[in-house]
Amino acid sequence: MSIFNALNTSASALTAQRLRMDVVSSNIANASTTRATLNENGNYEPYRRKMVTVAPKNDSFQSFLHKASRVPSSGGGVKVTGIIDDESPFKVVYNPTHPDADENGYVQMPNVDPLKEMVDMMSATRSYEANITSLNASKNMLMKALEIGK
């Protein structure tokens, strides 16, 4: 077990939370984009909400062996496994003057809910702040340990 495990764990979480904030920002910025991608029929689709998936970093055989033998090991942090699309249906809004309206006057809008995005942004921000606090506490402990050696 290295003295830097706590710092590495916090650093991996900071990276994951920063990516979450970037994805949420992208979702908010595209909340009204009706022509984001072309589908297989050659028609434009609205922007589809993106979500970040996170998993434990140590899912190797060695981590399972340490857990089974009750040998203390570090948590190892987290890693981003991917950015996935939210498959919920698009919102349909009646706006016959919109350029993307169908023959009945309905427009497909992105499946982005600004309220949900703001909650996700607050959650990612709070997690980021908590990891900075943890990182600073680990750093202070290491500095105190160095002062003992003086």
C-alpha cells in the first residue's frame, strides 16, 4: 500500500466528476437543438441526452484476491467506462412555425430536462468539492508526516 493511494483515488474521482460536469454542460447547451444527428433514414434527429457511467478502477483478479484473503488494499478509485445516450423518447411540442415541424405542426425536441441537468450539475459539483477536501486532508497528513522527520 503506497502513501499516494489516497491522492490517486481522489484524483481519479476528480477526473470523473469533471467529465460529468462537462457532459451536463453539453446537455444544457443542446437543450433546444433539433438537428443534432442523421439517422439511418437520412432524417435529422434532435440532440439525445448524454450520461457518464463510472465503475471501480480495481476490478482486476488481484483486487478480488486481496478481498477474499482479507489483505488490506487500497480502493483504487474510479474510472469512466463510457458516455452513453439516454434512450428516453424525445419531447413532442406543437409549433407549426418551426422549420422542423412535421405535417401536423409537431416538432421533436431533445430529451433534455434542464431541471434534471441542474440537479446532476449540483451533484457533480458537490462530489468534486468533497474530493478536493479529501485530497487536501491527505496532502496535509503527508506534510505533517514529513515534518516529524525534521
